[in-house]
Amino acid sequence: LDIEENTQPSFEISGIPDIAGNDRHNALLTESAPLKILGYKIKKLEEKIDFLESQKSLSLNLQLKGGVSGKDPEFMNSLTGLRPEASVSLIFDVMLDYNKIDEEIKLYKIQIEELMESMDLYKLNLHSQLESILVNMDNYREIINSNSEFIKSAALKTSEENKLYDQGRGQLTFVLQSKDEEQKAKILYLENLYKARGIFLEYIFLFDNPKEQLKGFIQG
């Protein structure tokens, strides 16, 4: 009975890229686009807070305090013609501006906290996805290795059954059964290899530039 000599699948285990301990992981967890966007928003809010703080330090309220304490005679003279209620009103308006600035700063700080929480949550989810992918890839690598060994064993059995049949010491049924088992093993191998490569693509698409990442693995 004519049995094909090449019993190994066209794909080998080496076709599954090794992503464990890859240097890309650190960059993924610190420099991905969503994290950069969140970081940019936080920076802008911090700049707004710095600006508001500087406005407070330059406010008229500080000038009033300086004039009333006698450190600014010209300012005191400028208030001589004001009615008492006008001076009180001026100070009250300044205090309202102060309160408004403080409220804005408080709001911006809350927004920063929310953005930082979003950043931490994103990192946590990303890390979880990465760990899951690494575990699954390791599992499939072991499964595929086992499949490969089973194919070799099944191919050897098919060859032996074929020889026995050719010598008139075996049955065609055993040859066909052996070949069927070998083909099933090949199909299972390829199915698992396909799944492993699907997981690898999930890994690649975690990055901002999956095409470049894929090139890196191919060239590497």
C-alpha cells in the first residue's frame, strides 16, 4: 500500500514566536497611546492649577493687606477718598475671586485624580491581558509540542503497519486505521497552531503599531 513518506505538517513549532520576557512589555505598560493621552491631560490640568495659584499670589487682596498694614503709603492715600462701604465692597469682591479660584483648583485636582485612576485601571487591564496571553501561549506551546510527538509516533506506526501489510503479515484495516489516526493528529496539530497564532496576533494588537511590531518578530 502506498503511504506518503512525508508525515509531518508543513508548520513547525518554531513558527510560534517566543514573546516571554520580551523587552516590548515594559514599553507597552508605560508608553502606549492611551497612557500618553491621559498623561497629557493630567499635565494640562496641572498647568492650569499652577496658573491659578500664580493668579492668587498677584491678586488685589494681597495689595490691600500691604496697604492696610502701612507698608504701602501711596495705596493708603488712594483709599482716602473712598467711602467705607466701597472699601469693604472691594475687599469682598477680591475674596469672591479667591473663592472662585480655589473652587476651580479643587475641581481640577478632582479631575486629575480621576484621570490617574483611569490610568491605573488601564495599566491593570493591560497587564492582565498580557499575563493571560503569555500563559495561553505557554500552554499551547506545550500542547503543540505534544501533538508533534504524537504525529511522529503515529507516522511510525503507519509505516510499520504498511510494511506488515506489504509482507502479507498485516491487515489493510490496521493500515487504514493507523493512517486515519495520523491524519487526525495532524489536523489537531494545525488547529492548535492556528489558535496559538491567533493569540500571538492578540498580543501584537495590544501595541499602538502592530504592523511594526510584527515586522520586528519576522526580522528577529
